[in-house]
Amino acid sequence: MPCPEVECAAGGLGRNLHGKKWYEENGLREICSHIAKEQVGYMKKLSLAGCQTLAIVGVEFSPACAPTYLNIGRRVVRDKGIYIEELERELEEQELKVAFIGVNQRWLKKLSKQFNDVLVRSC
């Protein structure tokens, strides 16, 4: 999937680090909504063809792609990135169920368990 922060005019490849609130105020929600519709539409086509999307992998602490945790200042809070919120909304609208897995280099054991859980459920 494309990186919504790169696509956002306020972000781009050479972007500075910003939080969820900043991106919310600078157009990322609209970009994420557009990308989510395209990606979930693709997943729907795969589903109709008999293929299953096992999981969406997001990057924890990303203001766009975090499935579980964000930084708010110096605190870690349970929250989702803007793109993940839009993907969840679009998946629900299309009546698709897809697991979300959060990647963080400090939590490799947890990541391995999440991947194994997804694979076991799909068999």
C-alpha cells in the first residue's frame, strides 16, 4: 500500500516528524480516505475471486499507519493512525474482516506471535 504521509502535500518524502493532530489539520484524512477506498476495493475484488487478505501490517507510532499505539508528546497511548481508521471504516462498509498487525522493532516476539495467530486462523 502507498504511504499516505508521502502522498500528503503537507508531508512528502522530505517531511518533518509531525503528530496525528498536525496531519489531521493538514489534509491527511482526505488522502487516507481516498487510498483506503482504492485498497479496500482491491481487497474486495480479491475476495470475490476467492483470495483472502490475511492481515494489514501497520507501523506502530505512525500518525497514519499505527494500528494500536501512538506517541502523544512523550506519552504512549492506545490510539490508531488516520489511515488505519479510514481502512477500518472502509472495510466495515464493504463488509470485509481483515486483521491488523502492528510492527515495531522493539516488539519482535509480539510480531511473530501476531503473524502466527493470523496464519493459524486462516487455515
